[in-house]
Amino acid sequence: MNRNILRVTKRFTFEMAHALYNYDGNCQYIHGHSYKLYVTVLGLVNNTPGSPKDGMVCDFSVLKKIVNEKIVEPYDHTLVLSEKDESKKHLADSGQRTILFPVQPTCENLLLHFKNEILNVLPNNLTLANIKLYETEGSFAEWDIRDQDF
């Protein structure tokens, strides 16, 4: 039996602002980024002649729907703050798009949150293989399934 396992990746972009609570540099102030999120799933290529999904690991529209609903729509053009940041909590009550995050809203913590959001709804025939979040053109955080035994 020929089992073709492949990884497929889709890129998403969104704008988001944040501030790092109790940080000792300029990131303590509200500032924004143009985020790029790369989501890679692993699965078997569908080899079912006549099937509308023949030749696909995952219909990109499925991945697009998941990531748009769980990440892009809630976080795009949103201010994300640590729920511990009492000095800025009033912004959440001001009618502005604000999320009070349970942990420091660093690139790393956002990435781990996004990973869990995707894992909660990913179809059973797919495995989340990699997720990469670029905060700037040259800075990103990455989670990879191959690192789990580290």
C-alpha cells in the first residue's frame, strides 16, 4: 500500500497590538505588529479517484476556516493585554477591541494559545505539525511536533 504522508502549510496575516506587563523595555507600552502565522498540518494524501478531495492532504479552505474563526477574527485589530495589568484594564471596558490574556501576551505565549485553539478543532485525519508566529519580519516563535520529546 502506498502511504504518502505530507505536510501542507497555510499563511495568515493580521494586525494586533499588545503591551507587556511589568516589562523593562519599550514593549511595556502599547504597540502593534503585523503578525504572520504559518500553520502546518501533517496527513495522508487522499488517493480516492473521483473524490473531490483526491490528491489532497487537507483542503486549504478547511484550515482557513479553522484559523480564521479561532485566531484571525478574534485577534485582528485587537489590543491584547495581560489580565494582571491593572493600569490598562480600563481599556477593556472602553468599547475598544481588547482581550485580557491570562498570561503575558508575548509572541511565545500567543503562539502556544493559538496552537491549543487549533488542536481543539482540528479534524482527526490531520496532525498539527508546526505553527510559527512572526511578530516582526525578523522575529518569530515556533512550535514543532518533532520537539515534543526534547
